[in-house]
Amino acid sequence: MTGSFEQALVFLLLFAGCLSGFASLRGARGLRAFLERQAESLGEHGRKFRMQRRKALQDAAGSSSLLIRIDRDLEYSGLKKRFPHLVPELWIACKCALGLLFFLSLTPLYGFAAGLAGGVLGWWALQMVLIAGKAEANRIVESNLMKFLDFLGNYSVTGGELAGILGQISRYLDDPLRTALEECEAESRITGDVGMAVLLMTEKIEHPQFRLLARNLEITSRYSADFGPLVADSRRGLREYLRQSRERKSMLKEAAFNMVLLTVLSLLTLTLVGSLTETPVTALLGNTVAGHIALGIFGFVYLLFLRQVFAIAGE
């Protein structure tokens, strides 16, 4: 009798285990199907967005919406290459979610003000990733531009051959320039419209010297088979641009040193005042009107400085 009971119990346990396994497998399949549907939806939305950007390029007024500008920034930073289904709405949602997470995590521990500051910090954390990606892409493009001009100077082609030459040159360059040139060749081969292919290529690279060179290259290829004069002028323009860029970065380094020196001197002054009044520095800054004004001025100055940093980094 006991043996029959044990056998029945084992059978029930095995049956329950099988049911649980089938249920979990069915749930996993359902989750996979849901994720596949979402990925397909994002892909379709991304294709519609690319069509909107193409239409914006063809628009004589050159108007573009905020979402299209965000989509361009995602393209410039290389994030769209790493995450093909990343669209502006999803990017904004991720920034809001990260900011909300920081806010909800810090508010119960340190209060509303700290939570709000953490939320803003969370929002800007992803923005900093975007800015850093754009700066790195511009740095790589800038280091490859002179090499691109050297290879280009070896060719004399007609407009119909321009995209093919760009495809041949691309193998000697680094991303994101290589990918942009390869996609330009593919676009030209599929559509037969070299002008639009070059225009789309300029939308994938933010560096101003490359964008200027690409436009001049497309115009020159219509009326001349010799790129020599264009290459020579572009070399001179690039050297001048690099010289001015070095000067701006040198000024930025000097400004950064002055900011650090100003901060150190201010902290020393606050420490001295605190020792004379027997008041902690945190109390001076957080509990007095003068401290609030000082923090506001410092915050404003640092925001101006960071704005200049981001502007130069994006060049």
C-alpha cells in the first residue's frame, strides 16, 4: 500500500513538473514572440523615420523637426549602428526612465532637492554618452580626412563614377567614414542618383569639413573630371581649420586651469571664513543667503564653461 502511494506521489510530481516545464516553455515562447513583434515594430518605425529624413533633405527649405534632429545626433554618435532599432522616441523614453530611477532612488534617502538633482543628472548621463560618441566620431573623421584627400587626388572621374570611387577609397579609412562611403556607393548603385547618395552620406557625418568637402565633390563631379583643384583647396581649408581648432583647444585648456584654480581658491576662502566663524563650509553654503548666491554664481559659470567644452568637443 505504501509502495503504491509512493508511486502515485512520484507520478503526480513528475506530471506537475512536466506541466510546469511546458508552461514555462510556452511563456518563454510568448515572451520571445512579443520581443520579436516589438523589434519588428521599431524596425518599421525606423524605416519610416529614414523616409522622413530623406524627404527633409529633398525639401528646399531644409526644415526638420526635433525628432529628426535627435535622429541625426544618434546617427552622428554611432549609437544607431550599435543599436539599429534605436529611434528618437525610445531614446527620450530611456532618458526619462533613467532620470526617474535616479529621482525615486535618491528622494527617500536625501530629500526632494537631492532627488531632483539626481533626476537631472540621470537625464544628462545619457546625453553625455551621446556627446562623447559624437566627439569621438568627429575625432576619427578628422584624422582620416587628409588621407581621404590624398586618395581622392589620384582619381579623375565623371559624375557617374563618383560613388564607385568613394567605395574604393572606403576600404583604407576607419569608421564611421568607411561605412558612410560604402553606403553612399550602395545607395548610388541601387537608385542611380549620385547626388542624393552623396547628400545622404553627408547626413551620416557631422564633421563640418567633411560635409563641405562632400558637397563640393558632388558639384565638381557634374562639371569636371579633375578633382585636383578641389583637393588642393580642401587641403588648404583643412589645414586652416586644424590650426584654428588647436588654438581653440589650447584656450579651452587654459580656461580649465583657471576654473580649477578659481575653485581651489574659493574653497580655501570658504574654509578660512568657516574657521573664523566656527561654521562648517556646508552650513555656510546651504544655510545662508550668501551661500546660495555663491552656489548659483558658481553653477552658472560652470554651465557656461561646460557649454564651451561641448561646443568645441562637437567640432
